[in-house]
Amino acid sequence: MKVNDILAGAVLLLLSIAILAYTRTLPNIPGQNIGPAAFPGLLAAILLGCSVALMARGWRARRAGPWVARMEWTRHFDQVRNFGLVCASLFFYSHFSEKLGYFICAFAVLGSLLASLRVRPALVVPLALGITLFIHTLFYKLLRVPLPWGLLERFAW
């Protein structure tokens, strides 16, 4: 779906204003010039500038197109299905990873995505397992990011 630049810029402008308003409610830390509002406020100011630039670009173009138009990929079932599957995978992982654990969720997500992308069936399980183990090693061991074990807690290393 293609949204007109003026409309997209207006939505981002409202978001940046809301973030800036929220950062005003964050408490100051005594004895420090920079508090918890500094970084989100800086990002919101940058977003505000980008949204104004996007709206200006849309205003200059002023093509007589619709405010919202369907993109070519939305006319193909496979591509819409894959988009929906990615969204469903993110929802699944974010809601079930604590209970089921990283290994189970990542393996299920990768397996379903690989199958949806028509990877040869004989390669789906080995690829999903290998990628899951690689990402776990990268995050858990090298970057020291704690990933949830869930049902496999007793096998944690």
C-alpha cells in the first residue's frame, strides 16, 4: 500500500509531537544536565524534521494520485500471504517466547517462513535448526543477551 507523502508525513509529525510531549513528563536526574528525556527527545526532533521534509516533498510533487493506493505486490496472493506470515510470526514470538522458549519459537517461525518461501522440504528442518542454533550462539554466548529458555529450562547451558 502506498500512502501519499503528505499523509504519511502528517502521521509521523503527530507521532513526533506526542513523543516530545511525553518526554516532558520524564523526571530530571538531580545533578545531571542530561536526563532520561534527552535521547527520546533528540530522536523525536529528528523525526519531526524528517516528517516536515516528507510533507514538503509531497506538496512539491502534488500529483493528482489517491491518498492511499494499492501496490503491485498486494495483487499477488503469495506475497500477501508471506507478509501476513511475517506479521503473525512476530506476534507469535513476542507472545509465546517466554513460555515456550527461544528454541521452540525460533524453530517454528523459521520453519514456517522457509516452507512459505518454498525452500525444498528436505532443507527446511536442517536450515531452521542450524539458523536457530547460530542465532542463539551469537546472542546468548557472544553478545550475552539472555534469551528465554521456556520449556527447555532444565537443558539450559
